[in-house]
Amino acid sequence: MKVLTVIGNRPQFVKAAAVSRLLRERHEEILVHTGQHYDDELSTIFVEELGIPRPEREFGIGGGSNTEQTSRMLAALVPVIEADRPDAVLVYGDTNSTLAGGLAAAQARIPVAHVEAGMRSFDRAMPEELNRVLTDHLSDLLLCPSPTAVENLRREAVAGRVELVGDVMVDIAQLIRPRALADDGPLRELGVEPGAYVLATAHRAGNVDDPDRLAALVALLTAVPGPVVLPVHPRTRARLEAAGLIAQLAAAGVRLCPPLGYVAFAALLSRARAVLTDSGGVQKEAYLAGIPCVTMRDTTEWVETVESGWNVLVDLDSAAALVALDRVMPAERPELYGDGRAGERVVAALGALAG
């Protein structure tokens, strides 16, 4: 079986790490990196840290509006699909690369498999929500991380086959956790002590592209007592610099650093007092690491983390964030997203799709 896998950003590199090695033991894989988010240094780190194969195709497509970017990806993917004629196209998550890969395959009548299918924030203003809904409805095989995702798809009566496989990020979290806990280098470099800092991430367009919301984001981060560590996403840095807000963060003691490799980020996350984020993936990583999460959004696709009490949605309300950071955590942390063998189930499901 020949599978063409489309990825486009750093989280998708990580997700592919749970599947590509196993997939290549049984089948042929062609890995395509659209370049939606491209950083060769970090891509190299992920290849070395997680054993991800180097992509066979790299497009270098980035920038522009969501529509422009998706259009350019479609134009680039069509001849690749025509030339390689895969038996299936595999996509992950909810990026423009996800939608472009799924749509190009579906139009070529190639079966589409979607990992992380069924996730819903129910906020159609988010580009990611449109991408995940559209991809689910053109997919032939919908590989779900949780029972909630399965139920969402059943309510929507999708045409494809729905399977609960668990979350591939659990596989990677279990693989990386011992290395992350043994690595205190990132803490030393940033001058922070275990359990005495908040780890923050911010990159959503809804938070950083609007000047008023960006100012509210900075006000929230600077209101947090004690050290705050902020690995700065390139998009976020550009917006902060344009608004003249970088100095305000630094003056308040927020520890800014470049984007990090997966193990270095996991090392910081696993020892943080709490996490402040607008990232869906980081919400889940915090849950898997047993770290309290406060989400700077008013919706989330990872609703189970909120229902379990490990995650609180505060949007950009500083007062609500401070209360959430000091809350008493639940005594239990249920196994919400599987047993760490999702990659195996994804590969098995792909094999059945071919059969």
C-alpha cells in the first residue's frame, strides 16, 4: 500500500512521529511537507529527536491569507498526487495543509484518512474549525482521539467510516516523558525553578492579529505573579514588535525565548506551575503531563480537559486567569485519550482501508 502523508506545521511533525515509523514497516509512505510553518532548524530538531523521516517533498508554501495559502497548496499537491497515485492520503489535525491535502485527494478520488477527526470547538470564526469540519466531511476514514469526537461525527452523519483509535499525542508523550524529565537544561538557561513559573504560549490569529486583543494578551501575561516563560511564535513576535509591546513584556519580567524543540518544550511544561495557552495541542499536552492549564480562548475542541477540571477557559480576562491559576486541582486525572497505542491502530485502519 502506498500512503501519501501531508503535514504543514510543527505539531503535525510530532503527530507523524507516532505513525510514520510504524507505517513504513508495513507500507510505502511519501511524506509531503507543505511548509505552512517552516523553520528548518526546528524541523531538523524534530527529525533528530523523534525519528521522523525527512519529507520526500517540500513545497515551502507559507504566508498569505488562509484562502491564498490553501489555494497554493492545492495547486502544488495535484501534480504530486497524479504522479505518485497513492492508495490513500493521510492528513492530521486542522491546518490549511490538512484541508488542502484532503480536498486534493478527494477530487482525485483517492481515499482520505483524517487523524484527529471529530474535534469541534463549535466556533466557525476559527479557521481551524472550518478546516476540521470540511476535512471530516470529505474523508473516507475518520480516526478519532476520543469518544466525544466519535459522537460529534455521528451527530453530523459523516459519510466515512468512523474509528476510535485514541490520540497519537499520547504515544509521543509517553515516549518523550522520561527524556523531558531528565533534561533540566531549558530551566537553567531561563533561570527558573521547578514548580515556580508559568509556561505560556500564544499564536492564535484571533489573539495576536487584533491590536486590542494583543494588548489584552500582554496585560494578562504581565499580571501573572512570578516568572512567566514565553517561547515566542514567529507570528506573535512580529505582531508584538509592530505594536511596540516586546519591551513591556520584558520589563514585567516575562522571560522571552525563541520557539523550542519538542523535548525542550516538554521539559519546561512538565515542571511548570501551570500553563497559559491559546493552543489546542498545548492544552492536551498539559493534561497528559498533569499540569494545570488556563486557556486564553472562550472555546476549545478539547472539551474533556475542561469537563475534568484540568483546564479553564478565560479568554483574555486577566482577573479570571489569576483565579484559575490558583485553583485547587482535581484529585484524579482520567485516561481521556487512549493508552499510547494510537499509532498502531491508525496503521491497522489504513491497511483495512486498502483491503
